[in-house]
Amino acid sequence: MDVLNGLVLLMNFVVVPALSYGSQLALGALGVTLIYGILRFSNFAHGDTMAFGTGITILGTWGLQAWGVTLGILPTALLALPLGILVTMGIVLVTDRVVYRFYRRQRARPVILVIASVGVMFIMNALTRFIIGTDDRAFADGPRFLVNAPAFKAATGLDEGLSIKATAALTVVVAVIAVGLLFWFLNSTRTGKSMRAYSDNEDLALLSGINPERVVTITWIIATTLAVTAGVLYGLDKSFRPFNYYALLLPTFAAAIVGGLGNPLGAIAGGFLIAFSEVSFTYAFKKVVGYLTPGTWEPPGLVQLLSTDYKFAVSFTILIIVLLFRPTGIFRGKSA
Amino acid sequence: MSQNRVAERHGSQRMRAAVLFALVGLLFLLEALTGSWNTMLGIFNMALVSAIMALGVNMQWGYAGLFNVGIVGFVALGGLAPVLISIPPNHEALAAGGWRIPVALLVGVLAIIAAILVYGRTRGRLRGIAVTAILIGGFVLYRAIFDPAVEIVETTNPSFAGNIGGLGINRIFGLHVGVLLAWPVGMLLAAGAAWVIGKIALGLRSDYLAIATLGIGEIIIAVLKNEDWLARGVKNMTNIPRPVPYEVDLQQSTYWQGWAAAFGTDPVTFSTIFVKLCWMALFLVILLGIIWLSERAINSPWGRMMRAIRDNETAAEAMGKDVTRRHLQIFVIGSAVCGLAGAMMVTMNGVLVPSEYTPLRYTFLVWVMVIVGGSGNNWGSVLGAFLIYYLYIKVGDWGPSLMHSLTAGMQPGPIKDHLVDSAAHMRMMTLGVILLLVLRFSPRGLLPER
């Protein structure tokens, strides 16, 4: 019984949160990695793109709620998500025309594009705050829990309850669908194949008649869709504050690099690796250890490796380890 | 003939620099006349500190093409030095067990060093097991010493102290200039952090350095905010001694009151301006010293080598230059200069406020200064620092007041409130637009590299 209690506790505080956080990171990292594969720079504006898209989605959600439109058991935000994606896509494509295309034509060094993306980050950052302010915004509606703790305890007779937030479950489902669609697109459609070809070998792809501007446009469209989806899921699951999305930048980059920049499969693996490490390094295992050891003994300390204030130090450390021992990432991405 | 042309170009560039500096000087003069000399000097002194940061970044970016996104971390680390050097030690906390904190840190560092040594000397499976064992053992030992000691320190008189304090070096030869010792120490702290990061991330893709520095910047700030035993965290560290006289002391001396009367001002204004002028003199000496040294460096064979590496790494490598090593060198030096600026700023403000270290203000603003001023040109960085810092302060004032006057005719209500609030984000927007415009249309900046 104690062992079961311990496992439920682990599920509740480590596995479930890490799964949903990992899905959000994976979606974000996929966007970063695709942009890196095609445009060959690390997009610092990615976090603020997420924030901007989420802000628009929240406005749409409020509008729908005011009209009395809801989605039943699902959050209304899902209905407003396409609006958020479309508006953000518009802005991102304008940015590409106005900012990035010039440097692409010039074949500027990647670091110049990175700096340009920092400028774009500022503008997106300010736009988001103009639109929706800096405060916490809650926009989740519908039932809060898929499985709630008291009901779980009553059904199983265990001391520990398992609660699964509806948004956490939704995150995982949406992420699986999005990733499935993405891989189908990359592997089975003509456009997707041309993207992979362009990513693998630009010159050869150009020789075989692939239109680079079209590939770039489609990359932005996909990356933005993934980013806004990730942002909205993150906002539903935690809460929306523009600054949090800047803070997501480091784990997202770490996930993409750990998996190998330019490698979509790696980005997903990286996202989950970062999420699970972050959650389990900052979780206090005191009670779990108490359950799993015989008798009523509990460890004196919290058995917490790091305080939650340092959770991004985990992604940083993983990043450093990867850079030290395998700079191309676990799944061989672009060259070091 | 070509020599003539070169001389002519140098001449016209000097002219251009002189005119631009004069224009920026005019902005500050205008501020003094429309506002007050006191506020102008305040902005000026911070601009001097920003100029030193910009020089540090210019070394990394302008000389070597390295993109550092963690400047805020190096500045904050430098800012820790005045606390460590000149705040008196907290004997009560140290005696109660606080002395074990440095011991714990030493254990941690030794464990890492031991792991690195073992890693280099073993092979195969043994290596994996030995290194993991050393690291885990070291971590457990470190936490076993560290946690209880921190507990003791943070509960000792928490409302006033709750930290271990510093070395308490304040008086040297009877003068209150001990805190100046913190400036080189700040350089060393920043240089140490930069060495570790550079050792890991340099020599790989250029993006990796950017991301690694982003991470280290965030971590340094998080440590300063959360480790209360070190510098009281978000409770802030106040009363950091300073090498210049205090306004209050001046105002109380009758001699001073006589001087003020002779200048026809009241003693209070006169003393604040005098103190600001003291800081200005001190900072100017440092700034000019750094410019002189970097000009010497950039015009030496070493400087030519750095530029050769920046412009064509492959060619420089073919000539036998160790690119990664040079990059590490310049990265460490540049970060040390940022650390120096951080230490100077905290000394001037007399407080360490960890929550004030935002990437916007101390990383990206400095970047905009360097790029607008002219990357690769020291005077350009200084010019950029003065211009951009002035605009940063003024746009922060203008945005809200502009929005107030624009919305003056509106009914009070949530929409008006929202508009007025949002004006505060104008700074960010302006910075982004300026960065993009300069990068696109004038990538060499106001004062291009010669």
C-alpha cells in the first residue's frame, strides 16, 4: 500500500506536471529547431512570439465568452486559438519580409540574424504589453480537473490523491496531434520533403528547383503555429504573464540544442528530458522516500536537490553538459 | 597620394566625431538648463558607467564578433564585490556557524576540480563511475555543511542582517577608500565567470555562446536574489561605504556653508552637486584609462590579429592563430570590464538591489549603445552610451507624458488607464526599432571603425 501511495505521489507531483510541461517545451523547441534548420539562426524572439499569440488568443477568448460562446467541456481558448495563430502569423511574416529577408539575401553571418531577432523580440515584447498589459491573466474555463484528488482517494482507498488538471491532459493530447501532423507533413508531402531537403543541403535543394522563399514562408507559418499553440497551452496550464515567456526561452533553447539543433525528433526528446529533469530536481522527495522505505521512517530534510527558484539552472546545466560532451546534441543535429 | 587620402579620411572622421560629441554634449546642457544641473549630473554619471559597459561589450563584439547575452550577469557579479570587500563581517552569524559556508563552497569547488582531474586521467567505464561518485559525494558533503550553516546565518538578526557580511575593508591609510579595492575584485569575479562559460561555449557555433551567456546571466541574478546569506537577496544590501564625502557631512561643516554662500547657492544643492562632480572625476579617470588601454591594444599587432580573426576565422587559423584561445581571452577581458562597471555603479548608488538587474537595462540596452555608436570603435561606444542612455531616460519620461496629453480629452475609464499604462512599454518598442534600423541602414554605426 505504501509503495502504491508513493507511486501516486510521484505521478501527481512529478510525472503529470513534467508530461504537460514537456509537451509545451517540445512544441516550442520544435519551432526553434525548424527555424534553425531552414533559416540557420537561433530565434530569440520565439518566446515573445508565444506570448504575443497567447495575448491575442486571450482577447479572442474574452470576446467569445462575452458573446456566450463556449466549447462545452473544453476551454474556449481552443476556439480562439486559430485567431491567435493567424494574427501572429501575419506579424511574423511581415517581420520576415521587413527584417530577416534582407540579411538572408546578403548571406549575413548567423549572429547578425540573432541580433536582429533580439530587436524583433523587443518589438513583440512591447506589442504584447500594449495589447494585454503585464499582469497575470487567467483565461481557462470549463471543468478544472479530469481526475480530482478526493474522488481518486475515494475510488482507490489510498492516502494520496491523484489529480490531473484538464489543461494538463489537454496539453498532451493537443501536442500529440500537432506533432503527428507535423511529422506527416515533413515526411509525406511534397512541400515537407522540400523543407527537409533545403535543411539538409541548401545548394543541392536550390539546384533541384526548390523555391527558397516558399520554404522559408512555410517554415515561419509552421513555427508560429507551434509557438502559439505551445504558448496558449502553457498559459492555460499555468497562467499567462508576458514575462514568463521570456523565461521560457532558456529551457526551450536547451531542449532544441540537447536534441540537436535542426532535428525535430530531437527537439521533442529534448523537451521531455528538460521538463522531467527540471521537475524532479526541484521536487522535495521527502514523503515519497518515506513511503518507499519500510516502517514509518521519514528523511529529516526535504530531499530536494535544488530549490524551485533555480529551476532554470537545471536546463542550463543540461545544456552545459551537452555542449561539453556532445555539442551536436543527442540526435546529431547541425554541425557544432 | 593614397596616404593623403587616408589622412583626409581620418581627419574627416575626427571632425565627425567632434561634431557628434558636441551634439550629445548639447543634449546634456539642455537637460541642465531646462531641468537642473543636479539631475543632469546624475544622468551623466550613469552614462559614464554605461560607457564602460559599452567598452567591455565593444571588445567582445567589435574586436572579436562574440555575441554575449549575459552582460547583466557580469555587471551584477561585479556589483557584488563592494559588498564582499567593504561591508563589515557579521561576527555574530559567523561565530554561530556561518564560517562553515565558505568551507562548504570550497568543498563544492574541490569536488568539481577533483572530478575534472579524474576525468582527464581515467578511461572507459571506470571514468564514468569515478566521476559520478566524486560529483555525488561532493554534492552530498557540500549540502551537509552548507544547509545548516545557511539556516543559522539567515536566522541571525534577519531584519537587519541575516547574511555573513564581507571583509570590512574600508579605511586605507586613514582614508575611506577601501571600497575602491572592490573594483578590481569585481573585475576578477566577472572574469572568473566568463572564463568558465567561455571555456565551455567558445569554439562551438556562435549561437551557443549567446544561449550559454543568456543562461549564466539568469543564474547569477537568481543567486543574488535568492541567497540571502550572501547579500541579503531581495532585502537589498544598503550602506555600502563610498570613497567620496557624504552630502550630510559637508552640509554640517561651517566651512562648507561659507563656500556655498560664496557661490551664491544653498549648502544642500551645492553639496549634492559637489559629490556628483567627485564621482564624475573618478569615473572619467577610469573611462579614459580604459579607452587609452584599448586604443593601444587595438592598434598593436595583437589588435590587428583580433580583427583578422574576426573578419576571417579560417584565414587566421591557417596563419597559425589559435582562434578559440584568442576568443576566450577577449571574452574574459570584456566581461571583466563589465564587472568593473557593475562594481562602480553599486559603489556610487551605495546599495545592491538584485531585482533591478533586468536583461533589458543591462544587456540589451548596452548592445544598442554599442551598435548605434559604432561597433569596433571605442569612441563610438562611448558616444552611443551617452546618446542612448540619455534617450532611455528621457523616452521613459516622454512616453507617459505624451500619452497623458493625447488622452487628456478622453473620459476617465479603463481604456484611458490602459493607454496610459501602456506608454511605459514605449521604451522597449523604441529600443527595438532603433536596433533594427541601425543594424539595417547603418550597420557601422555613428562612428564607424577606421
